[in-house]
Amino acid sequence: MDPATLFPTLLAIVPVRYLIDVAAVCGVCAAVMPWLPVPARAASAYGRVYALLNIAAQNFRNVTNLARPGKGGSGSSGTPMAGMALLAGLGLSLSACTTVGGTTAIDTAELNADAGAIAFAAEAIEAIPGLSSHLSPDQVARVNAALGRIKDISAQIDAASGGAIDIDTGKGWASALASEFQTILTIATPIVSAFAPGVGAYIQTAGQIIPLLLQAVGLTPASVSVTPDTPSAVRAALYRGV
């Protein structure tokens, strides 16, 4: 493939959430290239690294810091310590860009919106007239425990809204919310289907919020297809109540 077309091709297939990392990598490479010595031989290990960095820096066509191996400079006698230091710095930069856990942050707005809708729906389902009378004591305890946990997690997300949180924290909250809400849905679905089938549509819609919640933190399975207006439509349906 022509090097000049490599990056446009990669950008076309890279998920949008990683484009900032790709841009950061390109910027670091472009900043480092003018200071790296030109390798004596293109086939050497350093020569191969140099070629890759040129591609990452997008040093094509009319770029002043593009030099061919064996054509110049201090590279003919080996890689100077300054060049090695810059390469090490580049490695650290690349690591920071690609590390997800503990360094990447997510916007809490979408997560908070889904959490609020789930908390509302959980209370609406728990309050369905006659539902509790059809539950066993164990089921009542499980529903109450799940509802309390949902309220607690939703409050934590709401307190963090308006900013950014560590992605691992967001995934933990989303996974816990999905699990607790699924507990309520699993218990309520067969009972509602038997004595209040008209409420079944609300229960079915409520289940659709779970993949949307997981999508907000990057946990949605690839098989889930979501259009831009889907999250707001599902949330609106839940807020209309049973």
C-alpha cells in the first residue's frame, strides 16, 4: 500500500473514540522526527523503526524533516544517545495514548441519563399494583436489595455528572446497574406476563435500556445496533411510566 494512503485508510476503520489517540501518536511522531538521526541502512533495525516513524508522522511529499536512510548525518555512525532518548520518550507517549484502564476518561452525561431512567423504571416496576403480592419473600428481598443498589449507584453517577470519570469506574457502575436492573426484570417479567400482560410492553422496553447503558461506557456487544435517537427514545418511554 502507498504510505501516503496508509493513514487515511487506518482512520477510516479506527473507531471514533480512538481518533484522539491516533492524532496524539501522529503529533508525537511529527515532533520527534526532526531530531532523530538518519539511519545508515534502511534494512537495519533502527532503519525499520525510522521508516515506521516517518509513516506515523505522515512525512510524505514536501516535508523538510523527511530523509532517506544512508543519505545523511549522524546516523551513519550509529544512533546517538539523544536519538535513543527521544525514541524512549516516544515509547512512553505511545503507551499513555493506548492505555485504557486508569488513564482514559469518559463523559458522564450519557451514563447519568441512562442511570436516571433505570432508577425511575426500577421504582415504577416495583410499584406495579399487585406485583408484590405475587412475589415470594425471597423475591421481595432480592427486588428491594436491587432497588436500593440502583439508587445508590445512580446517586454516585449523578454526583459525578458534569465532568469526566475514569473509564474503569464508569464500566464498574454500568455493569453493576445492568446486573441489578436485570435482577428486577427477571423476577417481574413472568409474573407480570401472567397477571398484567398489558404491562409487559413496559417491561420489554425497560430491558432495552441495558445495552444503551453499557454502550455509554464501551461495553456494548458488537451485535447491538443503536441509532443516534434510540437512547433518548427509550428513556422517554421509561419516564412515561407503566
